[in-house]
Amino acid sequence: MSEGAGIRPDDAAAPAIRRGTPAFVRANIAFFLSAFSVFASLYSVQPLLPMFAQYWVRDAGTASLALSATTATMAFALIPASMLADLLGRRRLIVGALLITAILGMLLPFTQVWWQLIALRTLMGLTLAGIPAMAMVYLSEEMDPEALGYSMGLYIGGTAIGGMAGRVISGVLSDFLGWRLGTGILAGLILIAAIAVAILLPRPRAFVRDPIGIRELLRRCRASFGDAALPWLFATAFLLMGGFVTLYNYAGFRLALPPFELGHSAIAAIFLVYVLGSFSSTWAGSLSQRRGRRKVLWALVALMGGGMAVTMVPNTAVIILGLAIATMGFFAAHGIASAWVTRRARTGKAQASAMYLVAYYLGASILGTLGGYAWTAWGWPGVMLVSGGAALLALLVAIRLVFVKPLPIPEASAPSHPPP
């Protein structure tokens, strides 16, 4: 049966993908590569911001638009992308978006003026929007509940590895070969990954074509805001991502200055700590299955904030340690919060996931750019005012979520995982 072929009778519903099956392996590899490609494309410019500020003669806040323009466009395109996915199907949208993103990335080295680079990065935001929300929805629809926590954690881990690889590859290659060739080589790698996803990703078996109009879209979005937990999870996404992106956006600017004076390759290599985020998100997904999301989310947000505080010490090794701690806390908390959204939403699951990511990328855009002007005005204490303040507010929201009443578990469902 082709994707989106129509509504199946209840008794003909396809079985969910279970752990240990070939489909489970193929789906997880495909989504790991998808996450890798999305976040390598998205964040490949982050270590290049000091280079862009020098090359294009811009200040830190304006240079950050190379990233913020993409995340802002993603934020506004996510909900329309969820409508398109309901019409076309999850798999088609994911594969098509990956291929177009790779092609746009190959055009970046040919830009000659600042506005051309920003225009291409803005278009990449449109294509990238078709992947993250649909990935979470695909997993929640297709995976057996026992496999969902692991698969979601692995997917979030793929975002960590992709973000790390994109930054390191572009940063190191740009230091030796120039940013044009560095970004071009990375785009070629993403094209290869996109082709692999097209081959490996199983066709959905639980998807039902569900085209909706604007009125129905608004109804589903309102349903999310009527839930006791989902709006708080959206706020968590805004604060976590905004604080985290701000931290890394300007760590490079700080470490390039005295007394640190690190080169572009050394600054890019710091992003290797993202591999810790991959492990922490997978571990946190399993932990939340055993202990419950509300019991561990606040502790992981606190861990992220503690890592940020450590970066205040003016020592290179200590700063890297603080970044590593904050990275582990961020990816673990984000993995739990994003899985919580897909489990909690009973109506408009695709739209709820999209709204979570709207908040997520708006946080990156708004706080990420605000942090640039705070850096220009007050240096690292200004960055901490933005990042640390966001982490503190996220901690208060996570504590508030502890007291949200769980949804009732249907009698037919086995209590094999904590209620959302």
C-alpha cells in the first residue's frame, strides 16, 4: 500500500514497528541520518560567525543572522509544513525536503554579497521545516510504545551528532580551505545522506491521509493550548533552545579574544562535546520510560543551567567543561520534552509537534540574536544574562510541569510506560 493511500478499517490496522525487527533498524538509521543532515545544515554556520563578521564587515549581532534567519524561517514554516505532510505523507515530505536542502547548501559557496547568503539560508529554513516535526510524528505513529523512547532518544542523539559534525566539518575545513569550500564539501555529504534516507526509510503503515483546511488547523492548534501541559512544554522549548544557541553563538567570539586566542579550528573542535549530547539524550529517553518524564525533566534543565554558570570561570578548560555539562543537560531535556509532546497530544499530533518546534526555533532566533547585542554591550556577562536567564525560567517551567495532572491511560493500554 502506498503512503497516504486512504483510511484503513480498524481491524486492518498495520502493526507498529517493534524493537529488533529489520524495519526498526532501517527506520532508526534513516532518522539518525535525517537528524544529522538537518542539524548539520542548520548549524554549519555557527562556528563561522566570527569569520562572517570579519569577512562581510558586520558586528556579532548582524553576523548571527546567518543562523537566525534560518531558524526564524523554520519556525514560521513548521505549521504549514504539518498541513503539507497531512496531504502528501510524512515520508515524501522528509525525503524531498532533505534533497532540496542539500542542493541549496551547494549554492552557498557561490554567494558574492551578504544578502545572497542570507537569502539562501532563509530558503533553507523553508525546506528544513519539513523534517523535524514530521520525524517526531512519524516515530510516534509507527513505533511500538516500548520502542518510542529509544527511537526518539536516538533521533535527538542524531541531532546532536549532526549539529556537532556540521560545526566541526565546516569550521575546520573553512579554517584551512576557506568557508566557501568548507560549506560546499559539507553540502555534498548531506546529499549522500539524503539519498540514503530515501532508500532506507520504511513506508508508513499507520499513516492516514488527512488533508485539513485553515479552520481545522486552528481548531487543532487551539486544542493544544487547552491542554494543561502542552503550553508549558512549548515555553520549555523556547527557553531551552534560546539559551543554548545563545551560549554557543558567542562562545566562539569569546574564545577568539585574549586571554584565550583560539583559532577557528580549535573553536570548531569544541563542538565535539556534542557527542555527549547524543549519549545523554538516549540515556534520558530510557530513564524517562522508567521514572516518568516529570520526575527527571527539571533535574536535566538544572544541569544545563549549572553548566552555563561554570563557563563564567575565565579558564579555557573550565569553559569547555561548562559547555559539555550544558550540552548534556540540554539534549537530555529536549529529548524528554519533545517525546512528551507527541505522547501528550491526543488531537492534532502533527500540529502539536510543529508548535513545539515553532517555539524551539523562535527561541533560537530571538534569544540568539538578542545575545549578540548583549555580547557587544556587556561581553560574556551579557551573554549569561540572556542564556542563564532563559535556563532559570526553563527550570521554573519544568518544576511547574511536575504538578500537571497526567492524562488517564485507556483501559486497553498496558501501563508499560509512564503516563504523559
